[in-house]
Amino acid sequence: MRIRARWCLAALCLAAIWAGPAKAQDENQLTAKARLLPSIGPGLRAVRVGADGNLYVLTAPSSYVSVFGKDGKSVRNIPDYTETAGPVWEDMDVDAAGTVYVADRGANAVKVWERNGNAHKGSVNAPISVAALPDGEAAVATLREPHLVMVFDKNGRDVREFGDPEQLTERLDLNRFLNIGQLATDAQGHLYYGFAYTPEPTVRQYDRFGYAGLDMQYTALEAAPEAQAVRREIQRQEKKGGTPVFKRVLTAVGVDRETGEVWMAVGNTLLRFDKDGTRRASYQLYTPGGARLEASIVLVEKDRLIVGNDPLGIYGFERPDKKISQQDEFSSGSGYGFFFATATTCKSFVKFPDKRRD
């Protein structure tokens, strides 16, 4: 009887020792707390949070940016009229003054609406992403221009260009396509360029004048098979010719504007990098109903993440890095303390059976 009791206690101790890591694995799954703006779904292109706390939303094929208050109610549209030229609005940003910038690929222009109603634009060939910079400047990523980034001043003039494409293939048009990117900024004036199609998901940091800083890259062992598959597809399409057709590798990028931390989305996997470019965590994204959520938009706010998907809509998440999780404790060494303490406590119960019987 005593022998059986001792073995039962041993089993319970082992279960306690391994409970910490098991729970940590579950915490890699992020489930949205709620869907935001349920009327928004198919055609979602961009979401921004203004300095006033309002949500600015761009959907296709609309010719305006919808503004929603903190209560989710519509506040206004920007502009307050409908364009008739059939715009192809790819991306949008809003600065601290409330000025809205839109990349209109159909009109080959970046269109700007100031908070006081003034409107102007700058001509650029096939813009696909836009980010507001200090002093009324706007950074633009395009489909075909030789540099990765063009910067326009508040008068719509091209004032500088920077960023050389990565060399991924000898075919020039294919190589430029593979260097298409998405832009983001932080409060220190840094610009981030997320490469959408490079085999290894990559985000490059620049200062506003074009000097390159860190490259943040997802090169973990588990990512290698996908990277190899992308390289094979590049070789196949290089030989085949014709219009490039690829599935996006990096589907979204978000930046914590205060700390400079970068969050990359690769399908429904969300990767967090610190400001020094070290990967700190990875998470799997799910809707409140349990469906996989492949992020095409990631916004990083102080206490929450906003993740968007076309056609599933916009979702709010708690920031997992703001919570103390057992996974963080275990990976940083305190989890080992839990393991050791539990094992030490339990060892007094785990003894070899003696010859005495009750």
C-alpha cells in the first residue's frame, strides 16, 4: 500500500514538472478578443489609428477613407466626395496632424488630404505603399521604380530616393517584382521596408534620409523548407518567363512606434523582434471563433494589437508581450527554477520501495 502511494506521488510530481512547458506551448496561440467594426470585411486594404484615437480604414473599391470613432460609429469620409475615375487605392497612412495620404496606383499618384480640407498630390508611377514622415513628407514604395523608396515633400516634389533591390534573379523585371515591399514608421522617424516576396521574411530599417540600419530576418530552422520552396519557384519562373505570379511570404509588418519593436506576419504566424533585431517570440493567430487568421495588416498599439484580413475583417488582440507568461519565464531561465524547485520538492516522495509491508 505504501509502495503504491509513493509511486502515485512520483507520477504527480512528474506531471507538475512538465505542466509549465505544456502550458507555455498553449500560450503561443493568440485568440482575438473581439472583431472590430463588423461592417468592414471584403476589400480591406489598410487600417490606421489617428492621434485623435479614431480608426481610419481603407477598403476597395471605395474612393474614400472611412473614419470611425472610438465607439465604432462612422465620423466622416475623406474626401467627402466620390471620385469618378475608378481609383485603385492600395494603401493609406495618417500623420499626427490628421493629414491622410493615399497610394492610388490607378492614377499613378499619392493623394493627400489635410485636416483643414486642402488637397494635393504627387505623381509617381504605380505606388503600392505609403508612410507619413516628419515635416509633411511621405515615403512611397512602388512596383517598378529602380529604388525601393521615393520620398515626396509637402508640395508633391520627389526630393530623394534610396534603397537598392536585393539580387534574387538575373531577370530584371522578376527581380524588381520580388523586391516589392510594405512601409511602416516609428516615432523616432525611422522607416521600415518589409520585403513581401524574398525567400526569408525580411524587414529593413532606414532613417528618414535613407541610411540603412538593421535587417530583421526570419531564418529559423522551421522556416528553411518554405524559403527553399520559394527559391525553387523563383528559378522556375525565371526560366518560364511571363508575368510573375507569387504567393506573398511576408504578409504584413507592424512597428511599435515607441520602442521600435517589429512584428512580422507570415500567414497566421506573428513574429516579434526587439529593436536590436533579435526574435523574441512567435504566435499563431485565431479569430474568436477559432478560425486561422492570416494577417494582411498589423498595427501595434501600447496595450493591444490590431490585425486585419481580407475578407475576414479587423480584430483586436491583447499584447502577449505585456503579460507575464510561463513561456517567457521558462525560456529566460526562471522556468528552469520552477523545474528544479518542483523536482527538489518531489524527490523526498520518490524513493525506491523498501522491504517493509503494511
